[in-house]
Amino acid sequence: MAVDIRLISTRKDFKKYIAFRNKLYKGSPYAVPSLVFDELNTFDRLKNPAYDFCESVSIMAYKDGKPAGRITGIINNAANKASGKNTARFGWVDFIDDFEVSCALIDWIEKWASRNGMDSLAGPLGFTDMDPEGCLVEGFDQLGTMETIYNYPYYAEHFERLGYKKDKDWVEFKIPIPDALPDRHLRIAKMVRERFKLRVVESKNINELARDYGQALFECINQSYAGLYGYSPLTPRQIDHYVKMYLPMVYNDGVAVVVNEDNDVIGVGITIPSLAKALQKCNGKLFPFGWFYLLKALKYKSDIVDMLLVAVRPDYQNKGVNAIFFEKIFPSFKKHGYKMVETNPELEDNNKIQQQWQYFDPIQHKRRRAFIKEF
């Protein structure tokens, strides 16, 4: 039977769109369900500020009358303007192991992109870097995270068969938490603080930190990530959105905000207790009991902590600022019983960020890839 493609537009449609993926990976010990309400808000044009500069279309594939795949096509006009390219993106892509299905999904998005003036298609990518990106190509036997994509091994095979080639790779690391920071790090942290007159912001709670430094924190991220693959600067409305959405989930001693003598934010490191197992237990739903599992995880009932991001303003990079982050955050890891740090995806050629792990016995355990095809 031919594959039937259906446009997704209503909130009811998107619930089915989200449910398809969670059902496809139900029972997987490695896949982490997405939070349903968070996914719904991502595709809400009024709630997601990325729609100020992005266009998108979402479809589902049906075969034999049953859901068989899904995909979203995206045009990030801000990223294209910055790069000088006409590249569309695809994301939120999932399908059964049936080439007819994956071919129908990708072909539909390619034609949509071409009609809208694009000459290439890349993915999996989100609206912005704040969304999950990259097809997993190594590490299929590793537990996923809330912030990343888990997919079956056959996805990459389908993309390659459809004519897609590697555009960029990210790598991820597990880092055993030492009993104490190496003396070298402590010396560097002290030296850098004194030489550049830096300090770590002290706050009573995360709400106070968000109020006083939330905007400046994300502006620092913008400066730090400018020029990285696919990055489009966060707009003031996006920054306000992320300050309200994500910072309340972070625990206070898991954040290090570094400022200079003028009180300008020049670096930030943000961690969060792993929510992976909690999301598996609640299957991405807060009610009736999902909130309980997530609350337990946020109250340190996990032995893994996720390193959400590390950002240092360009004029302070390669000067040892990261040592200040570790001096602030790592003692809290031991206090709360964490045994392992898991990094977010890092571009494989971003040597600046990867050098910071060299004294911690890092284990590269995952690799993910963005594919691209020119029309």
C-alpha cells in the first residue's frame, strides 16, 4: 500500500505527532521520551519565539492506515542570512524501518524546501541550537538525555541511501567525578580570578540569579556560540522565553556565572540533574504521577548530572575561565552524590571546549551527525 502523507496543524494533530515517537521507542532502555507539553509548545507559533524568524511545516506518514513516520521541515531565515546559504532543515524525524516511508517523508520536505527557494536540506536540526539536533551514529547502547535525540541505528542508513552526506558531527562524553579537583585546576582558577579580576556570582537561590543575570547570561551565550555550525543568535524575546522556561529547573549550586570587575557576565556553566530515568518512568507526561518522578530527579535522586552548556565570551576564551566553573560546581556534585557528568553534544572540531576535559579521564560514548543534501 502506498504511503499516505498528512499535514499536521492542530494541537490534536501534534499530540498524535508526539505520541508516535514515544510509542516507537516504548520499552527501549535507552530512549528518553520528550515532555509532551514542552513539545506542544515548541510547535505553537504564539509560544515559540523562534517563529519570529523561522517557517515550518510538519507531516506524518501513514502506511496500511497506521502511523509510520513523522518529520518537520524548517527554514531558519536568521541562520541563512548569517551564513549566506539557502538551506532548509529537517527535524523531529522518526520512522519505522521501511525505506518507502522514510523516502516519502524526506521527498515531501525536499519539495517543500525547493518551492520556498531553498537549494539544500540538512538535519536533523531544530529551529535553533536550543532544540535537540543530530542523528545518533554511535552509542546506541547508552542512555539518552532530556536534551538530545535517541534514534535507532537504521536512521543513518536510510539518510545515506537517500543521498545525504555528513555535514557535521558532534561528540559527547561521560566524565567520572573525581573525589577532589586536581591541584592544577585549583591553581589555574586562583590565577585567572586574580589576573583578570573575575568572581563567581553568589545568589540566595536560582530565582534571584535569573532575575539579576538571566538576560546577561544568554547574551554571553550568544557571543560565545556565534559562528558555530547552524547557530542563530537568540533574540531578546527568545532570551526572555528561555530564562522563564529553563532556569527555574536548574539548582543553584549547579550553576556558575562568572563576571568581571564591571559586573559583566563573561562566562557561564549550567548543569542539571539527569531527568532521563524520570522521563522514562512518566513516559513524558506530568500527570497523574509524572511530576513526582521529575521532582525526585531534580532533588538529586540521580547519580548522573547533565552539563547543559559551557559558554565563555570570546575575549576571555583560552584563558582558563573554565577552571573557575569547575571550582564552583564540582564540589556540589560530590555533596549531592553524583558519580558521572554527561556532556551535551560538542562539535567534533571544537577543540577549545574539549580540551577542558583532558584532566578528568573523559570517555567519548556517543557521536551524532547532521546530514545534508543539495538539490
